[in-house]
Amino acid sequence: MDAVAVVTRLVAVDAGSSSRDEIVAVLRDVTSCRNWLTAVEVACQSRLEELAEGDPAVNPDADNAAATNRSQRAGQAASRRARAARSAPEFEQRMAAGDLSGEHLDAFIAALAGMLAAARPRLAAVHARLAELACRMTVEEFREQLRREVASIEADDGRSRLQRQTTATRLRQWTDHRTGMVHLAGQYDPESGLVLASALQQRLEASFHAPHPPDAPDDPMEKQDFLRAHALLSLIRGEGRGSGAPEFIVVIDEETLLHGRHATSRVDCGRGIHLPVATIRDMAGRARFVPVVIDRHGVVIRQGRPVPSLEQLRDSLTTPVALQAGRSRRFATRHQRRALRAMYRRCVIPGCHTHVSKTEPHHLIDWDHGGHTDIELLLPVCKHHHDVLHARSWCLTLDQHRRLTITIRDGAIVMTTGPPADQWA
Ligand SMILES: [Zn+2]
Ligand SMILES: [Zn+2]
């Protein structure tokens, strides 16, 4: 990367009068430049670490924090990057070329830290290939890639990892003497985390429908945090209904459930949580199973009622549930929501990464215009896109394999998507 050329272009930017394409080009420059700056910082931090070996007055973490007006914690993070870059030099080089961010490197550091010490060199050994892949991936995609790499190195479907995660479960509590506020910060292994997060979410959703306390903040993010804090209190006090076992949905294909992972396994616990198949299988007896039959396009063909054991799955399919409610119900039924969850992973709008568990069923034909609440006419869309498509009167159509076409009012096709199976590829 020619840093001088990039900076020269950035200095000349007039954002106020730029077109969309120009802005996109500027944002690319900003990103390259930021990545390059991170590489410079990493190199400097490495040098500080080197100097510290011969000079006790040099304190890399504190020197970084003081020079950058950041916390000691930020200084420590910079040192971690510097140490990681030494064992994975390709990351630093690609960062200096502007192609890879500090967050990608952080994801690599976190993946290494989550592994058994004995297995770490095997991930470090393939760092050059990973750095190359990372250049074409968002940080989220790269984390997912790393998770797969670690799983293939450990080759036990995450069981030893879950074991380590379980040992690493912590809850810290302290009082901030400046503000007088009591703080809690916890980290939980995915299995307990799923239970905890689901219980909180359930309580939180219940509180959305109740009248909000008058002192709730207006800012939507702040308000969410405020309500979550109260949801925890209400859980602990055992208030309200639904204090029983929390509900969460795990989507898993039959082959994987019975015989373990294969090339096209579908396992989705939501919330970015990953559980070993063995752990999911162990939920039998504590969980209920819903059989959903899909075709090769990922479109639901038949669905049964929830049953308490794996043995009853097939029986449940002999009396399938109705996935068409016609005009008898305005809102999607529980069965329809499950069918959508089994078919899709994300909001259907192309490029949207909102998980299907956080979507709302949308009627292809508006209820007020005579639309039916039938599975063929329901689509999962996130809150944001739901608002957008109603406000702008986008027209959505599905073909028999649920390939989606979006047209705007003047008939121009905005985008199309493949069948739901594509979301799992
Ligand atoms: Zn809608
Ligand atoms: Zn969306």
C-alpha cells in the first residue's frame, strides 16, 4: 500500500459533495489507512517490548497507554497484538498492506487463547493461509472460519473446548467507588450461557409488553440495557410468570443428530453459540423435539408436533401440523414460526446478518389487503428491514423454491436471492 498516496487522497476528500461510489472509495481508503496505522502501532509496540528487555524503565503497556491517552487495558491489548504478530508475521504484513484489520488479528489471538496449549502451534502453523483468507472476510466471518479450523485441529466437535469453557466460567462483582454502582461481569460456557441468555431474553421480552418504568431511558440501546438489568432482578426475585425452565431452539439436521457432523451439517443454536452435537443429543429427556421435513431447496414439506424423545420423531410426522392458517389468524402461529426457524438462518433481505431468532414473520400479501397467514406467504425479516419494506412498499415475491425477488414500485428488480438452503451453505 502506498500510504502517502492514500493519505493525499483522503486530505482532498470533500464528503459533502461526493457520490455514493466516491464515498465507498473513500471508506476503502480510510480502512486501508487505519489498517496500515495499526500495523505501525504493532511494530512500535514490538520495539517497546524489545527495549523493555534491556531497560527496566520501559513499560510497554503503560508507555502505550500514556502515549495514546487510553487505559492500561488498551495498552495491554496493543502488547498482545505485538506478541501475536511476532509468531504470525503474515498478519502484520497484510495489515501493513492495508488489507487486514487489528480486529482480525484479535480474533486470531482469541482463537489461540481458547485452545489447549499443546494444540496452539498447529493453528499458528497455518497462520499465513488464515491471514490470506481474513483479507476477504468480515471479522464475524473470520471468527467463524477460525472456529472451524480449531474444531478440525481438536477433532472432537468442540467437546474438549466446552470442557475448558466450563472451567473458565466466572462471575466478577465489584463496586465502582467513583459512582457507587455495583458491577457484575460474567463469562459462561456456551451450554450454561444459552440457558442464562434465554432466561434473560424471555424475561426481557415479557417486559417489552408490560408498561415501561417511567425512569427508563429514551435511547433505544440504553433502554434495552436498562430493561435487561431489571429483567435479571425480576428473575432473581422469581417474579411474574414463566419463571420455569427457559426455552431455546436448536436447529439440527437428523443425520447430524443421530450420527455426528457431516459435510453439510445444519447446527444452529442462535446467539453465535456453538455446542458439540453430543451435548445437544444429551438434551433428550430435558428437551422436546420438533421434526421438520425440508426438500433439497430447504423448503418445509411437513412438520410434526413437539415430542419428548428422538424415538417419537417419526410418529409425530404421521399427523403433521397445519402450516396454513388462512384468514383465521392474523399473526403467524407457533408452528409457522418454528418452520421459518428451521428453513432460514437469517433475515431474508440479501446482505442482512440478523439471526432468524431475532426476525418477525412478514406477510407477502398484506393482511389488510386480504393476505393469508400461510407458510407459503410468510418470510422472516429483521425489525429494521420490516420497517423499511413496509415504509417503502417494496414488493416481495417467492417462487416455489422460495427464491425471493424484491421489486420497488416502478417495477425495477432490486435484488433476488436463492432458496433458503443457500443460507446454510
Ligand atoms: Zn410485514
Ligand atoms: Zn434484515
